[in-house]
Amino acid sequence: MLTVATILTVTKWTHWPRFKNLMMVMFGAWLVFFFVTNAFIKTLNKIVVPVLDMPLGFYMPMQAAMIVFAMTLFWLARESRD
């Protein structure tokens, strides 16, 4: 259970500023990814994926979101381990 005492001790960690900066960079990368993806949705929806019979503007961001999420989890784990 997360208590106030736990939160106060987390902010006293020596690596907290580095971890906080890493989380902000990751959040910024997610925002950029979704803004760029949404900028091309109408253009991509004109193309239909033949096997799935689904617009590419729906299929590509859905697949890319899972890949980006997995990559950021591995990146966060590697960076926070050091």
C-alpha cells in the first residue's frame, strides 16, 4: 500500500532526479508518437489492409503502440537498473 511516508522516502532517493527525467522523456516520446500518428490517420485510412479488411490508419497505430510500449518498458528497465 502506498502511504505518505513511502512517497516522502521515494523523493529522497539519490537517483530520483534521473528517474524523474527519464519518465518525462518517455512521456514526451509517447505524446509525440500519438500526435504524429494522428496527423496521418486520414491519409492512411484510404489504404485497406487486404487480409484483415481493415483501414491502415487504424491497424498501423494499434500495432505500433504495442511495439513502442514494449520498447519503452525495456528501455526504462535498463536505464533504472544502472
